[in-house]
Amino acid sequence: MAEWNPLQDMESLRREIDRAFTNFGIPQEQAQRVVFLPGRGPRRYPLINLLEDKDNLYIEALTPGVDPQSFNVTVLQNRLTLSGEKSEITEQVKPEAFHRNERAAGKFVRVIDLPVDVNENGIQAEYKNGLLVLTLPKAEKAKPKLINVNVA
């Protein structure tokens, strides 16, 4: 007699639902497995906040311990790609010396869909205290236009 596995059934159902959305023309984002979290489910790195005002989008990426020189930020067709590398804190310590090692290291890539068009030439990046802040100016066509109404 076969043993019932509810998690396997739920995963099968999730794949069927994803397939249905894809068939209707709605692409589903693939879960990105990250080496930073061994033994855990998929999670994106770095964690971000995405906010906007009238003129700009802002992305705040939580990246403690990442060498700012390793960052690579690109924008193409309303998709921002942020990549870099978080190095080991103590390279001279042998792995068997650790009692607990919860701070992961390695290369990462995060792709973020932007809600509006941006001016790629005006993007600014600032890294301070483990927080990478990107300022992305909105393209002129993405900014709201004030239309005056004439009364006849």
C-alpha cells in the first residue's frame, strides 16, 4: 500500500496551477534557490523595499557584509538585476571549528520587475551601513501629466 504524502500532492497541485496561468499567457516567476540558505526553502537575497514618489523609484536592498565593489546593477526593459558576492567573514578558520555557522556567503543575483519605465542614465547607487539604496528616476513618459480642463 502506498503512503500518502500531502506535501507531494500540494506540490503537484501548485505545478498544475502554474501551468494553467502560463497557458493563459500569465508568466509565473520561477522560485530562485539560493546557496545562502542551505536546508531551507527558496528565498530571495537580498531582501528589498521598492517604493516610489512622483519623480523616482527607490530600491533599498539589505546587504550587510557585501563588498560594495562586487555589486553589479543593470536595467533592461523594466527589469533591474542586482548581483554581487558576499565573502566569508573568517577565511582562515576551518569549517570544522564552527559550532554554528548561520551567516552564509557566496554569489547572488536578484531580478526585480520595475512598475514603470526609468531613465537608465540617471540611476544612482549609495551603500552605507549594509544598505544599498538605488535611486531610479522615472522616464518622462512614466510621470503623471497635469491636463487643464477648459470650461466653455
